[in-house]
Amino acid sequence: MKKLLLIGFILLAGCTKVDITPTIDLGVVAQSAATIAKVSPIVSNGNIEVTVKVTSGAKYSLQITDLLDNELKTFGFTADSDIYTKKLDLTDLKNGDYNLTLIDIAGRETRTNIIIKK
């Protein structure tokens, strides 16, 4: 009888659905559309400094794409203040025109152009 109860318990426990859904921290929700405030220098050798206006605590992505929107580099960051400055090393890219796109977790994006000339 004990074996029958043990087998019944194992079958019942084995049929119980356990939800193990991982939680993903996407940071603070951006309160307004992020903007690229300044890119310095616009024509550079590949070392640029980008200043963006963002929501503190929110997560963002800076993407470098060619003019056909092929993604070449991505830099993710969490804003630690409303004005965030990031230095980008793009010296491995060829001379040419590129797009710099700032994207928040909601998918809103803002874009500007940069030129690499060595």
C-alpha cells in the first residue's frame, strides 16, 4: 500500500506545471524621446564623443550602421544621468559616411550622420 501511495504521489508531482520564467530587467522606462545632443567631431578619424539627452536609469543602445542600414557596431549603456556622454572608438571602420542611431527599450530612435576620414 505504501508503494502504491508513493507511486501515486510521484505521478501527481511529475504532472504539476512549474513556471520558471526568468525576469529581464529593462531598466527605467524612458520618460521622453532620447535625443543626440552633440557629436564631436562630425568628421573624425574614428574617435568620437557622443552626448545624448536621456532618462536617468533607462537602458539605451547606440548603433553604427552604414548608409544601407547594415549594423556594424552596437554599444549598449544604462544612463546614469539625464545628460550622458559616451566615447566611441570607430577607428577600425573604413573612411566613409555612417549613421549613428540612439534607440531606447521601447524602440524609439533618433539618428544623425557621422563621417570617418583618416
